[in-house]
Amino acid sequence: MKARYLLIAAMLLFLVPNLSAQSSQSIIGTWLSESKDGKILVYSSGNKFFGKLVGGDKLYDEKGNPRKDLHNPDEKLKDRPLLNLIILSNFIYSDGKWTQGHVYDPKNGKLYNAMLTLKGNQLEIRGYVGIPLFGRTTVWTRID
């Protein structure tokens, strides 16, 4: 009888997903935005994580010229191109989440505090002002 319980316990250990298998590097790769109009490359530099806009539908105007960061409130930054614009910055991995970072929204020029949570092939980005309770979550899908 004890052998049967041991066998069942061993089988359950193999069937239950191992949550600790996720590492800090798990978010590295290319992601498609929720609206499917942007591709973001997430990478690490030192112990921090960043994301830059590497592709999308609206990065060039009808003449083929690179679109600029026109909604940025800083006049000096309005002339920078959207292509390769860093929109995720300074995230630190801790306890299965990436926190203490910021997300920049080029559509409105606003910078938000943010946290990232990986759920399978989806990355939840929770942008907020003040505390996470007062925010919005968008979900990106891994494409590479």
C-alpha cells in the first residue's frame, strides 16, 4: 500500500508544472503587441531588462520616411524615430516577476510605472500611476 502512495506522489510531481523553471531570461525574445501593430524585442543588459520597438505597421509614413516620437512631452525627444525606440526600461527580475521598470507609450507620449508577468507564451504588461491597482494591463504574444 505504501508503494502505491509513493508511486502516485511521484507521478503527481512530474505532472504538476514546475513554476520555478522560469528564469529571469524567460522574457527575452520578440513579442507582438496586443493590438498587433508593433513588434518588441525584449533583451537584457546587465541584470536589467529592456524592450525596443523593432517592427510594426506605423513606423513609416506614406512616403517611406521614419515616423518620429511626436507625442513625447520633451521637445528634444520628439525628433527621434519610433523604430528601435526603447519602450520597456529598467526591469529587475524578482520572485517570478519583472518589476521596478517603466513602459513608454509612443501613442500618447506617457511613461508609466510597470510590472511584467510571463504566462506561457504571453507577457502581461501592467502599466500604472502610483500603485498597480490604478492601471491597465496589456498582453503581448511571443513570436520568437
